[in-house]
Amino acid sequence: CMIGRWPTETLLFRDVSGLVQRRDQLGITRAVVAHTQSLHHDPFAGNRELTTVFAQLSPQERARLLPCWTLVPPTTGECAVGAELRAELRDHGVRVVRLYPREHNYALGSVDTAVLLATLEHDRVITLIDAEQTSWEEIDRVAAAFPQLPLVICHVGYRSLRRLSGVLERRPSCHIDLAFFSSHEGLERLVARHAASRVLFGTGAPVSDGGGAVTRLLTSGLDESARALIGSGNLAKLLAAPRPALPTPLT
């Protein structure tokens, strides 16, 4: 989910208090949070704003929210790379990042982006990419080149099964989120073919209402263990992946 303003939408909420209120209404205990400024204005200004917001939270609130930064390739000098970026992410507790290749005008499969992806792969940083920001063919190539990078494809629509199934079959590091995946019995079919471990719960909030995703999961034909994996277990497993030690001194 995200906090912040949106230039073209009337949002359900814009700040952490609104997020927490809606999250509690839906029975969601933990949220991964990015800032809209990182998408619509400047990635790193948005990351700084998110860091400021998190610094003002109580320890109890902070324990239920995970910061999600937005990154770009390092070619323009905006983004650190290598051990410097790894240290920066660790210092701020960032285990999840977002990439917007189309919106921020770069190619996901380019040599420039490969430098960033290699850094993220090294630390097993969970990397979220909206489906409309790239293509399934490019996702397939990137997942093949960086097989240890956990990729989560978001905004997957109801007509995507034929496009995504081959990628999931070939690339075990790829997952989808549930926010917009509303194919009739599509979730059950996907789990039957690829296993519940390939789907992560997501709401798309605040642009969309997370009630749809909650209903889709809880009223699905999946058994209790599959629903638990999608609801929280798969994310927890990705977050628990061990990370290599940072070099000393940083190089």
C-alpha cells in the first residue's frame, strides 16, 4: 500500500492514521508502505518523506509497518549502488523496494538496471513491479538473469493467467500479488498449478479498497493452510531470507 497524495484520484486515505484505521477494519495486521511522492514526483524525495514519517511512529506502530523505498538505476547519480546501497537499505530497515521502469523512463532489462538488480539480488531485497510498468517477456528475462531476486508482480489483472503462467513455471523467484487478480476461480487455478507459495496478499490501497482482496482470499476455495501462506506466510518467508554480511570497510 501507499501513503501520500495522488494527482488524479480521490483516495481512501493519505496518511498513516488513515492507513492504520482501514487496515484494522479489514483485519490486516501488518503493511508494506511506500510513498506516492516516490512515484509521481521524485523517488528519493518520497523515500526521505517516508523515512520522516516512520521516525515519528511509536515502536508499536513501527512494528506493524514495513518501509518500501522506490529506486532507479544509478546512472544519473541519484541512487547508490553496491555495498553503499545495501548499507543504506539496512540502516533504514528497508527489505522491500518498488521499481517503476515505464513511469521513470528506463528499461527493466537494460545493462544500467542490471547494476541495481544485482545489488538487490545480493541482499534478497523483495522487489515489487507493477505489471503495466514492463512486459511479461522482460520479467522472464530479468528473472532468468537474477534467479535469487524475489520479484513480486503487482497490478496483475483478471485476464493475465495465460501471460503469467509460463513465467511462474520457469522462474521460481517470481510471485504475483492478489490486489487486482480477480479472475473467476483464477486464484484457485493458479494455486493448483503453481502452489500457494507464489501469491502474496496485497490491497492496492489507497487507490483501491483492500476489501476486495480480503474477500477474494477468505471466500476462495483454498484450504486454510493455502490462505495462511498467501495472507502472510509467503511474505514472512521472503523477509526471513538470510542476507550476506556487508564488507568492512564498505567498498
